[in-house]
Amino acid sequence: MKAGSKLKSAVDDTEVMVIKAPAGGTVSCGGAPMGDDKPAKKAEIDPAHADGTKMGKRYTDAAGTIELLCIKPGKGSLALDGVALLLKDAKPLPSSD
């Protein structure tokens, strides 16, 4: 996995673009590993990983080692090595005093 690559979910329509990639690890969506291509048959979504993704939003882990941009939303939620990724907050703009 490297910055600029696209990952596709094996369980739903979710697609993400890698903005920042860790040295290793497995990105999953809906409890199933994501890959470069969509599988011929979709797997079942794990109910524990069914919070959904939102288009145009960025997802990261608590340490900030990975950042993914959702380019196609779906029903599954994103995780890195089984740990759920968090929705990244927008940085506040500086005040114009």
C-alpha cells in the first residue's frame, strides 16, 4: 500500500484513496480486507464493522499513521489491523482579527 493507490471493499461499494500509508498493516472495510480490485462476489458485512463511510471524508487512526479519503461511500466501516479508523476532524481556520 502506498500513497495515491485506491483500495476497494470486498463487502460493499466503499472505495478509498490512500493519502498517508503506514509501513505495514491491513486495511479492512466491513470486516474484510480491502484490495486493488473488487471481487466477483461480495462477502458478508460483519455487523461489528457496519458503521458506514461518508464520501469526501478522511479517516485516520489515533496515532495518525494512516489517512484514507473516501471516494465512494458504503455500509462497512474502515479499520487498520482490526482497529477502527476515526473520522478526521477539519482543522479550524485561523481567526482574522
